[in-house]
Amino acid sequence: MGLGLIASIIVGGLAGWIASMIMKADTGILLNIILGIVGAVVLNTILSLLGIYAANTWVPQLIVGIIGASGLIWIVRKVRS
């Protein structure tokens, strides 16, 4: 069983916030949640295509969300510059 909707939003928000601190991005709470959730979904999709599956618990999903959100922040910065 997965995290559930509320837990996914909380983990996504935390992942986005941590990623924004790591990448020194000035984003608000809503964008942090969006970056964390989208980053986790994108990276989980890429990893599953490679045959790698993150567990459905909060720690692996948080790590995947942080990496995914950091990647999204990096991509947005490259596109803007």
C-alpha cells in the first residue's frame, strides 16, 4: 500500500522544501509541494523504466522527491538562462 494522498502531499512538500534549500532556490510553499510531487513522480517513472523501484514508504519517496525536485530546479534554471 502506498503513502496515501495526505502523506504524499506532506512528503512532497518536505522534499520540495529540502530541494529548494539544497539548490538555494527562492520558492514558496505551494511551488515546493508541486516540485516535490512532480519530481518524485518523474524520477520514479524513470527509475521504474530502468527496473529500479523505490519502496512505498516515506523515506525512499522523500529521497526520490528531493533528487527529482532538485533536477527540476536545475532544468528550470538552465531553460531560463
